[in-house]
Amino acid sequence: MRETTGTTAAQLAGAPLSRLAGTLLMGALLVTTTPNARAASDATETVSSPDGRIEAVLAITAGRPTYSISRDSRPVIQPSTLGFRFKDDPPLTGGFIIDGVERAAIDETWEPVWGSASDVRNHCNELAVRLKEESGRGRIMTVVLRVFDDGVGFRYVLPEQPGLGTFDIISEETTFRLAGDHTVWWNRNDYDSYEHLFHETTLSTVEGANTPVTMVTAEGLYLSIHEANLTDYAGMTLVPEEGVPNSLAAELVPWPDGVTRVLGRTPLVTPWRTVQIGERPGDLVESHLIQNLNEPCVIEDTSWIRPMKYLGIWWSLHIGKESWHEGPTHGATTANAKRYVDFAAEHGIGGVLIEGWNTGWDRWGARGAFDYVTPYDDFDLEDVVRYGREKGVAIIGHHETGGDAADYETRVDAAFDLYNRVGVSAVKTGYAGGIYPRGQHHHGQWMIFHYRRILEKAADARIMLDVHEPIKPTGISRTYPNMMTREGVRGMEYNAWSEGNPPEHTTILPFTRMLAGPLDYTPGIFDLTFDEYKLDNRVHTTIAKQLALYVVLLSPLQMAADLPENYEGHPALGFIERVPCTWDETRVLDAAIGDYVVIARRNGDEWFLGSITDEEERALQVSLDFLAAGRRYQARIYRDGAGAHWETNPISVDVSTVVVGAEDTMTLELAPGGGAAVYFAPVNREEN
């Protein structure tokens, strides 16, 4: 592992502080330097956000470094520890003096290839503090802080140095000492899966959590702790800090020995540890802090990266209508795939995912079960891709590894070569099952580096990725925008073969998992009870809520997950046909985490609104002042119909049209477990 340290990390860590300060910049940059060491056991350096409301402090107290964060002079993170513990080296936690300080003012605007906005401002102030051990080996550690108007990111830099070469990190000593026993939304710190429901508890009862972890203070301030630019490092979870109330400590996912967390060598740059801050839940969703802490796009020609909606031979497999493996109910046949292509072409849906096309599904879990290039006898890959091309529909390939990541690495080049040859430009990968090599975790350093290798190979092959059983997003799609979307969530499939996701689940996701990045939740189920195939399971929403999820949940590859026959002739299909997958502007109009959400997104001169509720019926008054002033819009409204209820009458949906403007207010009447989806198109747009 030490021989394969990520190139990005090495390039950054090897840079002088002045270069490190500007690594992510293409806009304005002002650097000031204070090179002289301060031979004192106590010292403080402060950096504020551009608007002056958020302040981060790096302090040395009796030689020990801490950081703290405040907003409007009120504490958000109280003085919290920094540093590392190593397996065979002394800890890097104390005995420091400040050996140099550099500051940078950063202001740039960049254009994502796709996302929630057409342009993103990266505006922050940076402080880089070089710490040196006053005695012993004289080791050096730099802490870099970036303070935005909506939060703070900080990370460690361990430069190449005589006193520190290769090492095993057994603990990153980062803590987050919160200023109160806040209300927290979290799911448990599983090293291999994020597919759990979220809890809403007080901070003092959190047992251990995956990030992002979102919370609200008694004063109504919203916070989220996560990480950005996770590269060649272990994923971070959070656990209670022993003996310190209302504090969470970083716990890195271990290697198989259960002790080592990161195999490292200098130069090393860690991921950013992030604290997003907002006055309302929507501030967290509208933030671009996580993306801004990643490097700019490294793909010169991005014309092949294309957001799209897609159908799939997928839901039929989960509800038991068809099978992944060859046999009388095999789903991935040539004829069935063409049927899906025909439907997609007729309704303007850009792609078709085909799962179960390649041999190996009958050997699930075995080493080397899949070779990713050999189709079952009843499936002709080249013919299906050709047919799709003639119809204007892309075929999305599928590589399920069954957790055998090691074998996949030996075969992925041939698999991508095949897709290049026949014309497949998007691939869904999967890692369901225990990881090979055994003992490795989905979220550990070995797999982090695996995911990155596959992503880079996909970029070289001009292939877009949708990764299931992934590492959580940390903004790397800015650098590699072919990393389109990921699962990493308890998604729609759980409704097919478990007790399902409760109505509140998707009212929590935008403010937790989705803060990390896009998610492939796979919405769009119209046959919500699928009684023909399952007797006990069902989807816990109305049809209108399924439509609203296309706006509420962000994904540049967005699935219309139901069977074509369940869409045919349905009046609600019109919204799926129209709704885009990438946006020029996003506004969270109203929200209460776990209760309801209202989000509006703009694509060109059209707006789309999605609103969802939990198990409670609601009537929400929504101002339409996000629409352009002075223009009239035709609003096509898809709402819960008479008597709609997620449990007793989920299929009732009403479609109507009204003309509105920015001065109007719309009443959204949401049934229990229901929602509303609205499409706003300018009237007489050719005159404007």
C-alpha cells in the first residue's frame, strides 16, 4: 500500500505551504507568510470567514494543538484535540511550537459538468500553521484550515522529513467537542454499509455514526460533520469521546488486524474534516463546501459525460418477477432488453441498465465468479447496444463483483475494453458481500484506493460510473465528474424484500446522506404494493411522492425504477419524462428534517418543485417568488388525489394545470406519506 500512495496526495503534500495554500485555486489568491518559529508553549492563530461571522482558532496550549470554531462569537466546536498515534512511533500530539504561518484569501467561481448549480463560488480564507516538535525527533505537522461563510474544513499535512518516513496510524486524534447536547440525525458506524435507517436522538446518546452526521442546536443552528477529498486514507466514522460530554471522536476504519487504520508514508495529506453551518436545514443542502475542498476537474474533454434518466432490468429482479441468472425467468435476455429500449425511446428516457447479462450469478460469493465479458447464451450484448444506438438509447453496463474487488482489478481493463468496443459509456458497479481480500472493509484504506483506481481507469476509458456498496461521496466528483452517482443509502430496493423504508426516511436523506453527494435511490415506483409478486412487502409512499423524489433527491443518473408495463399510459409518467437530472440552481424553500421537505430546482428557464412529507398529512403554503419576476408560468401539478394515503390508497394522484407568477403562493396538500411534484414552464417563452 505504501508503494501506491495516491498521486494527488503526494503532489499536495510535497508542495511548500504557499503552493499548498493555492492548490485548489484558479481565482484570486493572496498569500501572506510568517516564517519565524514561536518558542512558546502557548500560542494562538485565528482565521475568519469572508463575511466575518465564522471564526476558527488554532491554539497551542502547553505544547498541545487544538482547534475551535465559533459563529457570531458563539461556540460551535469548543477546543478540540488534533494529532495522531502510531503503531511503532511516538504519538504526534504534543510538545509543539509554531514554526510558520501562512494565510490565503481564496475567491473563484467554477462550472461543474453537472450538479445542483451551473456555477459554484469557492470563497474562503485559509490558515496553514506549521507545527514542530520542540524536542525529540523535531517532527513537523501542518494543520490547514479553510473557513467559508457556511462552514470550516481542516486537514493535516505531514511533509517528507528525516524524523518521519513510513508509519502505521492507529488513531487520528481529531475530536469534535460540541457546545451542547444537540438533536442529531445519524446512522450507525458500520464499516461496510450505509444501508441503515437514521436515528433522531440527542448527541449524548449517539453510539457511533457514519458521516455525514447532522444536528441542530437549541438555538436553531444546523451543523453537519463530514469529510472531503477522501484519497488513499481510511474512511472516518464518529464515536463518543471517552470522558468528554457532547464530544465525538474520529474513528478510522481499520485494516484486517483491527489495529492499523492507515498505512502511510510522508509526504501525506489527509482528507478534510468538515463542519457545515447554517441557520436553516436548506443552508446545508445549498452548500458547496464539500465540493470546493476537492481539486478542479482533471478530465480535459468532458463532452462524453452525460447526465440522464434510465430504465433498468432491475426492479423485476428484486420483486421476484425475473432472475439475475439464466433460466426460465432470466431477465437479461436480448428480447427483454430491446423491449426496455423501445419504451425508453418512446418516452425520452436516455438509458437502459441491464443487470444479470453476464455469467457467474449462480456462483455468487465465490472467488472469481464473474469475468465481466462473457454473456449468458440468451443475451447478445453487441446486438442490444446496436439496437439502443439506433433508437437513441444508451446501454448502461453492469459489473457486480460480489465483493471480490481483488479479482475485479485483474479483469476491469478487459471489461472496459469490451464496453469501449461495443459502445457502452456508463457502468453500474456493485460490491455486495464481504470483500476479497477477506478482512478488508468497504470503507477501509485498501478499498478507498480500489475505488479510486477503478474511477481513474473509467475516466481513461471515457466511462461514467454509478457505484453501489460504495465509499461515501466526499466531493471527488468535482475532480472526476465521471463519478456520477452512488448508492451508499438504504434505497428503494429495501421496500421489495424487507419491512421497507418508513415514510420519514426520505425527508431525512437530503440533510444527511445527500450532503455527501448524489445518491442513486432509484425512485419512480408506481405499482407500490406489487401484490402479483410479493404478498408482504410494499413501498411506503404515494405515487405523487415518488415523483417528488426526482427533485428532492439529487442524482445525475436518475432511475425510473418501475417496470415499463406499470408506466404505460399512466398520467403521472409525464413528470418523469420532463424532469432533468442536472440543474442550474437549487433552492430549499421549506423543510423540517424528518417531517417534510420542499425543494425547487431550475434547469434553463424551467423550474421543478418537489415536496414530500412523513406519515403526517400536511398543507404547506409555498411562495413562488423563486420564479422570474414579470413572467407567467404554466404549472403542471402532480399531487396526491382524493383519499390518498401511503398505506390505504397510495395510487390516487391528481394532475392539473394553472398559470402562476412569482407573486403567487401555492398550497401543497400532502397526504400521509405523500408528496407533490410541479413543473413550471414559461408561457410564451419565445417572446422573452
